[in-house]
Amino acid sequence: MLRFFACALLLPLCSLGQQNKLIVKPGQTLTVKRGETAKESTTVSVLPGFHVNSDKPKDEFLIPLKLTWNPGPLQAISARYPKSEDIKVGNQILAVFTGSFNIETQFKALPQAPVGPATITGKLRYQACNNEMCFRPSTAEVSLPVVVEAQ
Amino acid sequence: MSVWKGSLGLSLTAALLLLSSCTQTQEVRAASAKPESERKAAPDFKLKDADGQTVSLSDYRGKVVLLNFWATWCGPCALEIPWFEEFEQQYKSHGFEVLGVSMDDDGWSAVKPYIAAHKMNYRILLGNDSVAQLYGGLDALPTTFILDREGRIAFTPHVGLVNKDDYLSEIQELLGLKRTNASLFRVRPPLAALFPRPAE
């Protein structure tokens, strides 16, 4: 009850920052033969007016953007992030992503992966800011349809 | 008569244009504190500081408090920290304290090195979701409240980066200090100056 009243008093603050600051769209169905590799491109669109830290922020305290995939019939071998852009905040240079960009993941189908359709899931962890404020680190769920074929 | 009306119309238009141009240069009078009858008590909390000591907000009754919610990963928060250090140093003897509440999920392992790196001279507490809920969620940082000596929120909370002089004038008002000219009338630097467009 106390929280309700506190929130009511501070209502303008309650509505800030709740929604995602980006949209994640995985590529189309990925078809891979057992034991082979394939690349997938996940599109990330940061909402206008916002930026997210790149995968390699210049300050050790900043939270990098990172795409991770859960174990499944495909194993993520490597991820390739785009080149970041530099923006100046006060006297600090930040390496950020804005707008739309792609993250390429190379997958390998396990030799014993079951043949047929499946879905692999992942998480995109990010931390977004706009010109005046930053928003708490967030995680966007990603799911990718895959088809594993026999060799 | 019609000439007089025309002159009056022109004068009014000129006055409106003048007012409009003043607004565009962003020369504004600093906000005044809410009337005491309209001030709400800041929700109390108990949190640990970097030395492991439990601190209650209510311990600060009798002091003017700048309560700043921040995080180590927050760029605009970092810009404000030197201001707060300066305020703490300048006004501590007048009964003023800065209280920083870190909202870092990684806890002291992230916050202590940051305190050391920035040589922060004011008390830092480690926040949690319960305190965040008490203060409206705190999804956006920095969020800062200026509290009067009775622990009440004296001004509209600041969400996001604001002008240093906004804080200064509010602190000075609550401390009963004569406001400097700079804090009575200040020209707000455009945020674009702090956040230039990304390099092409």
C-alpha cells in the first residue's frame, strides 16, 4: 500500500523508462547441416533519440551490449558486432550504437543435433541512454527458428 | 481611435515577440520551493553505506539533503558528480549533505572502485528495487530530490541531467542563503553542447 501511494505521488517518474529502447529481429529460418556452420544476422533497431553502449565501451564502468545464445541444437561459435560510433558526453567520448545495425553470429550444428525444425533462444543485454538520462540495463529476448539437416 | 488600436496591437505583438525571444534564449528564473503545505515526505529507507553501516534517510532530519539516485554505468550521472562534490564541500557547514544512492545491480564490487576512481567525498549507499519502487521506479537516472530540513521533497524532482545552477539555487534557497545572480537568472547551456551529434 505504501508503495502504491509513493508511486502515485511520483507518478510522472513511474511512467519513465519502462518500455524497451530497442527492437530485436532475428534473421529468417537458419538451415544448417549436422556438424557444419552457418551465419545468422540479428537486426537491432535502437529507437530514435536513444543510444546503447557498443560491445566495447571505452569506459570500464559502462555496460557493453552483448548477444548470447542459449545451448540448443546449434552452438554459437562467435559474434561479430558492427563498428561503433563515437559521441561526446561532457568531456567523455563514448562508443555507442544508434539506429539500426546487425550482429552476425556464427553457429555450428552439433554432430548429434536432432534433425528437423527447432528454435534457439538468446538474450541481448544492453544499456540505453538518451541525451539527458540513462536507463537501467535491460535484456531483450531473441528467438531464432532453425532447421537441422542430416549430412 | 483605429490608429491607437493599431499601435496597441503592434505593441502587444512586440511584447509577445520579446517574451518569446527571452524564452528561446532559455534565460529563466530558477524554480522556487514548493509551499511547505504542499511538500510530501520523502519515503524513508534503510540502506548500507560503503563501510557496511546502516543509514536511514530519517537520520538526515535537520539537514537539507540532495538525494541523488545514480549508477556507475550512467554517463549523465558522472557529469553531475563533481558538482555534488563541490556542493558538499561548500555547504556542509550550513547543514547540507549529499546522499548518493547507487542503483548498480552488481553491488559494491562495481561501486567501490568507482567511488575510489572519482574520489567521491559524499556518502554513497547501495540501493535496491524496494527503494526504487518507493521513488517511482527509478528506471531513468540520474534522478535527484532536494529535501528540506524536515525530510520533505521541496522541489519537483529532477529526472535526467539538469543545469548545475538549478541545484545551486534550490540548495541556497533551502539553506536560507542569498542566491547568487548566476542562480537567480542563468542562461541554460543547450544540451546539444554537452551531447554533440555523433561524429560522422
